[in-house]
Amino acid sequence: MCLSWLVVFHVLSIRPYLVEDGVDPVFFPKERFRATLGVVLYAIARVAGCLRPPDATSSSRTRTLSLSV
């Protein structure tokens, strides 16, 4: 989701004629940084999730066995 906003903010920051009058010209470059930070944080969370071994209680087999008992 952050990646789509990054694209929108990038386009609006390099093409100021697409922005309505009265919009602060530094708004979109600042938001572009914020969206980039969001993409980086999601990537870090993805790597951390892949490196962490799954818990035994979170497997689907354990849940199935506990439901059928």
C-alpha cells in the first residue's frame, strides 16, 4: 500500500502542474519520504517474519487436531 502512495507522491512532486492551486509545494516531497519509510519498514518486517521460526501452536495441523478432539 505504501508503494502505491510513493508512486502518486513522486508523480505529484515532479509534476507540480497537476496539483491544485494553494497546495504547499513541499507537501508531496515530504510525503514521498514518509511513503518510502513505510516501504522500508514493511520490507524489514517481512525479513524478520521470514527469519523467525514458526511457533508449534500456530501450525494448521495443531489447530485441526485441537478442533477435532
